[in-house]
Amino acid sequence: MSPSPSAEERKPASDNQSINLRVVDANHQEVAFKIKRHTPMKKLMNAYCQKQGKALDSVRFIADGTRINPEDTPDSLELEEDDMIQVEVMQIGGSTMKSLK
């Protein structure tokens, strides 16, 4: 009978399937999430908004300067362990000022 793998030998496989990410807002408040690498980011986005009491359509999520789409995954975004995701409040309206002559 071959010996069964120890917990230490099995651990890396499960670690490779999940990733820890930090979601940080403009006030530098940080919320940590553990998500599987193939899970759509929509799950993290919804969880963050629910936890913070924000509407999903009122914020945007950005990783490495790129806006995150709900169907993106940590793998498709090439996110690494402990990467930071920025949350910005979307601004509505606004216009350019034209000089009055």
C-alpha cells in the first residue's frame, strides 16, 4: 500500500485554485476576498457591494489600470496572490466649461 500524501503535499494544489485579493476604495478601506481563479469577478463585485452597501452600477473595479468586467476571472486578468483591486465611485453627468464671449 502506498502512503497517502500528507496535508502539506496536497496544499499547493488547492492554493493554486484560489487567490487572495484586496479590494481598496478611495478612502483606503480594504476588504479581503478569497476567490477561485476561474470564478467570474461578478461574484467578488457583488459580494463587495453587498458588504459595503453600494449598488453595483454605482462603482467600477480596476486592476492594474484596466476596468474589470463581470465576466472576467482572476486568471483572465492575470491577477496574482494578494493583488489590489481599486474601487471607484462612478460619476454621473458633468460637462466641459466653455468660455462665454
